[in-house]
Amino acid sequence: MKRVLTAAVLIPLVILALFKAPLWLFTLLVLGVALLATHEYLSIAEAQGFRPFRVAGYAFLALSFGVFYVIAGLVATLRPDDKFSVGAVTGMLYFFSLPAVTLFAPLILLLIGLRREPLSQALPDAAVSYMLVPYVGFTLGSLPVLRAGWNGAVFVLYLMLLVWCSDIAAYYVGRAIGKHKLAPRISPGKSWEGATASILTAVLVGWVLFHFLAPITHALYNLRVMTPPGRSAYQLSGGSVPTPPIAPLWLVALFAVAVNVSAQLGDLVESALKRGAGVKDSGSLLPGHGGVLDRIDALLFALPVGMIFYVAGLNKYFSVL
């Protein structure tokens, strides 16, 4: 019951922030989630005997989000009819801006590690501290960038729905008929039956969402859940507005399977971290769900995959609405 009540409260709040919050506020809200997840990650690391650099970790996380906010602000100025596509510019900014953090963060952490006693802890403590930057910072930091794109909030919502619906299917099917263990050493409760149901659900949900993308988006406009970003590229050209193209089934299936598999791997990774630390949950902030990291573990791996598909061309199915 606690699990259902917590979800009933959190999901509307997430959707409200996704569609209604200005970009700066949305970025701050995601940063807040990232800081909570970072606290839990560092606590798990300490439970395994490491001594991560907390202050430096939080600083690099905040720096990463600063980079993402700048990228998101630039992406938000683009329109589907611009000379450079949203996907191309997003990919260029995203994958060329982050190496600065990627390069300097480990070097600075290694320098901080010189103060460690014994010195044999310098390297592992620096490595554990750096891992939170890509694991939590780069993954959650992509949310403001994706949301800043043309109808990006709809794309993020679709991505989340794929993860959520697949997770529900895996949980209930696994409990009902799960007999073959997926990863007994890491997470004894997961089964191949549940994993298979999760993939099939992702494909089905993905097909429904993309097939009805236009009416769903227009319904969100009419219900005032979201504000129309402006005139479409077709309207700007002065012509009539045709029926928006529907993503081909093979592309939807590929996207759904890739997101689903990455989400399941993210769940397993966090389970491995907890099992290695000897803890059941990453925290106790969310009744029935454990900690923040327990709730977003699948999303952490799914977001980069979603970003790749978005910049590779999936964004065009959202840009004409």
C-alpha cells in the first residue's frame, strides 16, 4: 500500500514539473534529486569500506549540471525549421561539452587523494568518487537537455512511461510465474519470465505511444497540461498542416527494446552495489520504494540510450507537432 500511495503522489508531481516548471526550476529540481541520489551512492560506497570525497563529489555534480543547463538553454532556442536540426545541435553540444568535466574531475580527485592515509586508498577512493559523476550526474543531467527540445517534455514522458510500465510488468509477472532466476547472485527476486514480460510490455507500450503521438500531444495541449511551443514547421511555411509522420514499427521496437534492456541493466547494477554493501535499500526517503537511488536506478541507464535515439533522429517525430 505504501508503494502505491508514494507512486500516486510522486508521479503527478513529476509530470507537473516536467511540463510546467521553467527550465531553470526544472534543472534545479533534477539537481536536487541527483544530490539525494549522490548521498545514497556515497553511503553505499562507505558501507563497502571506501572513503569517497564527498565535498568534491557534490562540487563536480553541480558543475556537470551547470554545463547541462547551458546546453539546455541553447537547445531551447532552436526550432524544427532552423538550419541545424535539434538533434544535431543537441548531440554536438552534449558530446563535446562534457569531456571538460570528464578530463579534469579524475585528475583533481587523484590530487586530493594524495592526502589519504594509507596511500593505498588514494586510487580506489578517487575512483569511487569519480564514478558518481557519470553514474548520477551525466545521466540525470541529460533530462534538462532532452526536455528543452521541441516537445522534449513529451519525449521524456514517453521514455519514463516505457521504464515505468515495463518495471510494473516485470514485477507482477515475475511474482506470478517467475521460476528461472535472471541473476541469482545479484538479485534473487528477478526472473527471466519477468524480464521477458518487461521487454514485450515495452514494445507494446512504445507502439501505442508513438502510434497515437499526435492525438496524445494535442490532448495535453487542450487539457493545458503543456503549452504549445509555437507554430509547427509546416505552419511556418504557410501550408496546411498534414498528419504528422508516425515512427516506423521497427524503429519503435528497437527504441523500446534498447531502453528496456538498459533499464533492466541499471536495476541490476544498483542491486549489485547494494548487495556488495550488505544493505537492502539505498535509503528510506520514499515509503515502500526505499531510497531515491532505488527509484531511479533503471532511469539512470535508460536516459543515455534515450538521448542517443533522440539525437540520431527520433526527435523529428516530435518536432512537427
